[in-house]
Amino acid sequence: MRITPLDIQQKTFPTQMLRGFEQEEVYSFLELVREEMEELLRENASLKEQLSRADSQLQEFNNMNSTLRDTLVTTQQMVEEYKANSRKEADLIIREAESRADEIIKAAQERAVKIHEDIVELKGIRRHFKEEVKRLIESHMKMIEFDKEREEAE
């Protein structure tokens, strides 16, 4: 059974004639006990309220901690995904660049071969042209000699 300050204040004791306690002292003591109990009850209520607020704050901090931890994990996952995507993109860019470089090199080699073929063909045309010019000159020289011999014979 819980005793309240009111129970202490309203408590009465039967009076005895012989060798009993002095009523005023008993009631004074009960009044002191009641006041102390009221103070203890107020302090207990205050402490319970403080405990309740502390528990509430602790729960709030735990929720914030959990949220921050989840956010940190999510952020770390996002960073890892960004890194992975960046690596994939970089690899793709490198492969495309290497492919493009190979195409450029192949085109340059084909062009070099074509230029070489053109040079060979132009050398052949030049040689042929020289021979034609030489034959034409020789032919004209023969005509000039023939005309000269004809003029001398006349």
C-alpha cells in the first residue's frame, strides 16, 4: 500500500492514558514526515519528467544517428556507383579513342599506299613522256637531217 502525504496528515492515533506519546510531538513529527514526503514526491515527479525528456531526446538522437548512418551508407553507395560508372565511361571513351585512332592510322596507311602508287604511276608517266619527247626530238632531228641532205643534194 502506498502512503501519500495526505494519509500522513489525516492519520490519527488512539490515545492511551498510561505511558503514551505526547500527541503534539507525534503530530509535529507526522507533519515533518508529510512535508518531507511531499518534497520527495515532487522531486521524484521532477526526476521522472527529466528522465522522460532525456529518454525522448535519446530516442530522437538515436533516430538522427540511424538516419545519419543510413545517409552515410547511401552516400557511400552512390560514390561507389559514380566511381564505377566513371570507370566504365572512361573505359568506353578509351576504347572509342583507340578505335578511332586505329581507323585514322588505317586511313593514313591506305592513303600512304595510294600516294606511293600514284608516285609510281607518275614516274611511269614521266618516263613514258620523256621517251615520247626523246622520240619526237629524234624524229625531228632525222627530218632536219633529211631536209639538210636534200638541200645539199640539190
